[in-house]
Amino acid sequence: MAAHRERTAMSKTALGLSCALAMPFRADGGLDLPRLVAHARRVLAEGCGSVTAFGTTGEGPSLSLADRAAVLDAFASAGFDFARTVLGGVSACTVEDAAAQADLLYGAGCRAVLLAPPFYFKGVTDDGLFAWFAALFDRLGGRARDVILYHIPSVTQAPLSLALVARLKDEFPQVVVGVKDSSGDWTYTQALLESRPDLAVLVGDERDLARAAARGAQGSISGLANLFPGTQLPLVAGRDDPRVGALVDEVLRFPVTPAVKALIAHRTGDPGWSRVRAPLVPLSEADAAWLAARLDTLFAAAPA
């Protein structure tokens, strides 16, 4: 464990707003890297401090190791500052696969790693999850750094309890630097903020972002930042915008990633953004049109 404790953790400077990048695909199912690079440049120009690739909105579990390497190569060719503006997600069930994904991110010099728990077996204990994370950190050795634990129990069905988060932070203090809380459970978020001020808390549910930021949350890795990053910046500063919460409510009527991509297609006028990889399917034309109309209605008015 000593090697882990000698690492220099990610700066406690607030992350701010990171866009949970959606992943564009060509009609043949392959990655559309030019579209991705252009999109990443746009959200950075519109106010995001960084982008996070391979998360839930980015369909990370549907991307191969080769896909991930191709994305990182495209970002490198585009001149992205990895140490400042690129984070990457890891989602795997085996320690070996998770280590391979993390090695790609560390090799590229990414700012941080968003690490999901193993998600196949359900009803696993804190002890089991701790053993998996510990085995991964040991496998990575001295490379392990800047890990943001990903709490998204609605997707993984493997919740990261407050006790487990504390145990991981206490055992690996220079490796585990934060938690992305996408639970949508304010009680959990508030308890995390109050009990672990040594962790960077990043809020995934934009409806809770402003009040979390007012209580010390360091920012957000936000799917809605694919649309209008400027509308999320006040939330990161602790000022709420009811339009954002209302849009989240509308998006949650549908499978979230196809819904966000339908809105990107509408926002950009590029229908190719609606493509997703199996097992996801795009929204129907009727649902996409309805959701786009709700977006236009909500954001036609100035914030309250």
C-alpha cells in the first residue's frame, strides 16, 4: 500500500463543470471521431472546464479497448490538454479489464479516472466491493492516482455506501480523491458532503447541483452539459435554475442516454447524433420530437 500513499493526488481545486461526453457513431456503427472532437471543442469553448469520456452518457460499457484508444488518440491529435481537460471512465467487471482501461487513461495523462464498481453480480457486500477496488489498485501499483468513485446505483445496482467510500478513502488516501454521486438521493449527497470534506464531491443529478455546490460540492460531470453548458455554470456556483431541473424531469421519462443524444441532434441540427449502440435503441421520432419541443419551450424563457 505504501506506493499508493506516495502519489500526489489531483489538486483540490474545484473541478467545476465537466461534460459527460456523448459518443457519436457513424451509420455503420463505428466511432465518428471528427464529430466527437468537434463536439468536445464546442462544449469546452462554451464553458466546460473539462470533458469526461467513456461514462454513462458516453456509452462507455459499449466501447472496446480499441475504441477507447482511438478516442484518446483523436484527442491527442487535436491537441487537447489531457492533464487539465480530459477525464475518462472505467467500467468493467474484472480487475484485469478495469486495469487495462485505466492504463490507457493514465498513459494518455488524463486528469482523473471515473471508476465504476463491478456491475454484473447483484446484492454484493461492502466487503466484496472493497476487495475488488483494493485488488485493482494493487494491480495498478504506483500508477494508481486521481480516482473518482462512481456512485450510480440505478445503473450498476452496486451502490457505494458511505461506509465503503470512507473505507476506500482511508485505505487509499492518495488514490481515491472524489466521488461522482449520480444517485439522485439528496440524503446521501448531503451526508457525503458533511462526513468527508477530504473528498471532491461531483454531482451527476443536475437537480441537486446548486444546493450541493452551496454546501461544498466541487462541481459536476453533467450529461446536460452536452447541450448548453452555460446553463449549468450558475448551478456549479450554487445558483439554481429551475429550467434545468424541469428538463431533467422530462429526460427521465425516457432512457437517459438516447434522450440526451436526441436532444444533441436537435441542438446541433445533426440527426446523426441520435445513433446509439446496442443494446440501446434511439428514441422514436415522436418521442424525440416531443422532448425537443419541451427543451425549446423551457429555454425560450429567461431563468426565474
